Amino acid sequence: MGKEIEDVIKNHEREGKYFDINGINTFALDRGSGEVVFCVHGVPTSSFLYRKVIDSLAEKGRRGVSVDLPGLGLTDRPEDFDYEFNNFADFLTDCLKELKIEKFHLVVHDIGGPVGFALAAKNLEKVQSITILNTMIDIQNFKKPLVMRPFEKKVLGEAELISITHATWPIMFSQMGVNDSSCSTSAEIKAYVDLLKREDDGKAFLKLMRNFNQTEEFQNLVQTALKNVDYPIQAVWGEDDPALTYEHFSKELEELTDTQETHLLSSRHFLQEEVHEEIAAKIDDLIKRTY
């Protein structure tokens, strides 16, 4: 199985490319051509989570791009990097320049929500639409789900991270992530563990989990990308997500964004694995309505 997991990651790596951002060796999955769909991942994932969505977008004549944030996936994990939402947004702004992306349709998921919204706020003239996948919007008042809370605490967080293994992750993946784990191979599912831990055993991930920016100032920045904007916003939600429930977050979508429509799909938190074709179709439909 170890060889199969390694092959999955190597294949993923071959599909993307590396480039330098301020001395950080950065990986991006970048496929297709046409209008750019810029996908921002969350935790404990990377661009790997978007691989199926990006393939589907490429088939529809779009260029799908997802950058591994520092500390996750195949991008470097510098000890002196500021693993904080606003700084991630600045990092992705530099990535847009390096990848020569002038305009883009934004897709966000998980903590990629606050990161992506901040990115949009700093680049309003470049944003053509936003598609919101299961994420938090009222970041200032966000309460972490039970599954995320251990990582906040020293010692407990390290112990929780050690417990994520090839044996335990598939169970978590099926309970939290998807309704049908057969949507991905065993090697693909277990590859998430290796992409999370890699050479630092997940230390950068813990820094990120302990450094959420929930200030009023950051919330105000986020709001400039979500209210009274010129581009369309839609939500595509895994309706069976046990952590970021639609029942709760539908109120945030209604009150804090200009979301014009919401599409509920039969999946849990990692809906990109299970309903990637439906997600790509909804993104493509939204793009067509911006012409």
C-alpha cells in the first residue's frame, strides 16, 4: 500500500508545477485553459482535494488552479512563516502575479473561506464570481467544531495529530468527509495523511490551527468581498456535513453575503471528492451567466 500511496502523490505532483514565492517553493495544480477558476483549499487538505474538480473544469474549457498553502500539501513549511489568514491572502496575491492571472472566478472551502475572501477583498477588480463551498463566513464569531478543537491546545494537539494515521484517517474520512468512501481509492484517501505530515510531521498545520484571525478588523475586510459587490456569488454545500451544517451556516450566507442561490449536494465536508462533477457544473453555469 505504501508504494500505491507514493504513486498517487507522484501522479498528483506531475499534474502540477512548482514556482518560487518569496523564497517559498510553492506547488500549484494548474490544468486546462480559458477563464481561470482559482480554488482555495482548507485543512487538513491541499490542492489534492480539488484534483477531480479541476479535471472536470478543464473538460469544460476552464483553467482550474489550486495552490498548496505554506505548511500544507507539497508547498514548503518555513518555520518563520506567519500562518495566519490575512498573510495567506497576501501569499496567494503574489501567486496570482506569478501565475499571470489577471481575472479569476474564486472557489473557497473550509478555512480557505476566510483566506479566499480576504484574497478577493485585496483584489476586487480581478474577481469575476465567488462559489462558496462548506466554509465559515462570520469568522469573528466562529466556534470551532469539536473535531477541530484539540489542535488548539499544546500537547493535546500534538497527540491528536499523531493519531491521524493510514489506519485511522479512512474512518474519519468516511464519518466526516463523504457519504460514500468508494468514490476514492484507498491509496487516494490515505495520501491525505502523507500530504498533511510530510517532512515536518504536521507542525506547520498546528501553527495554522492555533492562529485563526478572528478580529473585527479582519471580519470587516472579509465583508468587502461578500456584500455590495459587482460579481455574482453562489453557495454549493455538502448538505450532510456534520461539522459545518447548512442549518447553521445558511443564516450566515443570507445575512453576511450577496449569495444569489444555494445548491445542496448529497455529500459531507469533502464534497470535492464525491460530487466533483456537480460542483464543476455549478461553477461553469455561474461563469456563463457572467458573460
